[in-house]
Amino acid sequence: MASSLRSNGKSVPKSRPAKAKRPKPAHSEQADPPSRAAQARDYSIAAVDRALDLLEALARVGPAPLAVLAETAGCTRTAGFRLLRTLQARGFAIQDDARGLWRLGARWGVLGRAAAEQGALAATAMPILANLGKATGENTYLRIRDGMESETVAIFQTDPALRLYTEVGKRGPLHAGSSRLLLAHAPEAVQTQVLAQRLPRFTPATRTDAAWIAADLQRIRTRGYLITADEVVAGAVGVAAPVRDASGQVVAILHLSAPSMRMRPPRPRALVPAVIEAAVKLSQALGASPGQPAAHSQDEARSAAWPVGGSPMEAARPHSIFR
């Protein structure tokens, strides 16, 4: 009798061969998905990273020799030299043949204008303005200096019920309100020209005395922030801090403003650390190094001892892609 039958005559099914175990996937359903930082690292290109580090170093310390740039960027001199030569061929870096110093090339001016036209500064600032606004419950603003005036380039309105004291694109004076912080870090020629003209008064609290304003510009630079009340709009209190780029230049101010009934002392001073922290975060997003001290340009240093009625001096500002 066939081996597939038992002694009682009933057939017994043949045993099936055991299935081979499939290997478990490298990432099971329970495995944590890769973090955003890890995903970002997957797409990074080391050579591009090194080139950008070198460009940021050039913006901070240039004109400078190769050795200084390589040390600042954290790369070898050989790698730095090859990258600089590549940038030089495209017009983004220039070498002084006489002294061997490297500086940013004129092609960056094209990118700078394009960045400004595309709203790069405002787009970079909006998440930071939003975080500050939500944390404080107040409206937040970003202002820049454009010539002899200030201009609002970004606003985060925390609550539609809260009054807005300006609008995007609106221009204002440099001598009054939070924009005086922009004037404090402007070239001496701009300070001279602003304070030499008849200054308009917007409210009884507006300061129009050139000597007082000139002294206040030094106090602002020393203090590192500005609190104003009722200077441009009656009943408005503001707290502002400077925003710097990779070269250390003040390119904007981050400003929080609210009705005076919501800003009774000591609240304005209590908000200063949060405003400064937000300004530092935006500065770092623009290329400023973490923990970088408030760098002053030669114009800022000269204006620290600025005399009312002094002669204007040429403004030689380091390159910034954001105005």
C-alpha cells in the first residue's frame, strides 16, 4: 500500500514544505520616520556647503588673504583656493593681484537686487515675526532703511482686532519712533543729512531737536534696542531691535508695537528680551554667526562721536544681499 495511506485505508495528506521566511524590511511600521534634519542631510552636497561657507567668510572678513578665509570657513587652503578660482571665473570673487586679497565680485549685486525684488528678506522674516507675535500677543513688524526714509516690508498681525500702525510698503521718518534705531546705524552722511533738515513733528511727543537726537543715536547703539512711545502715532508704544547680516551690518529692525493701554510699565522692558531674541534669530538666518557680537561698520564707529553739523563722509558699506 502506498505510503500516503494509513493502515485503516484512509489517505493522509502530504505535508507541505515549510515556507521560507521573508526578511523583515529594514524599517518596520513601528520604526520612527527619519527626522527632517536627516532628510535634509541626504540632499546636501559637500562641495556646495564648502563654497557657501567660504562666501559667508568672505562677506564677514573680506577683503582678506586666502589663509584667513580658509580658517574662517573651516576648510583647507587647497580647497579654498580651488573654490575661489571657480567663483572668480564666474565673477563672484575678485583677487587683488598686488596684495593677493580676495573680495566679493560685482556679480553679487545682481543677485542682491533679485533677492530684494523677490522679497527674500520679508519671506525669511515672516516665520520669526509670527512666532514673536504669537508669544507676545502683539503685532510685529520688519522695517528697513531706504535712503532717507524707513519702509515697512513685513507685518504679522496676531489678532485682526488689534490696530495696525502701518502697512507693507508704507514709508516713514527716520528721526522718530522705532525707525530711529535704523538712523543710529546709518552711515554718517545719512545722519548728517537727516538732522540738518527741518524735522516734522507728528505728536507732542515727537523729538525734533537735532542735538538730542544725535546724542540718542549713541545711546541706542550702546543699549542695543529702542523703546518709544507716542512719537509717530499717539497712543502707540513700540520695542525694536536691530537685525544684522553676515557682514555685521544692520539691514533692518524687528519691531513690536501695541496700544499704550496694553503696554503699561513694566511690560515694554519685559518684552525686550523676546524682541532681541527674535532679531538675533533673523540675523542668524541672514548669515550672522551664532553668538556673533554686534559688529559695527567703520561708518557706525565714526558716527558714535558724530557732531551735529559735521561734514558728510562717504559711506562704504560691506556687501549685503539684503539691501
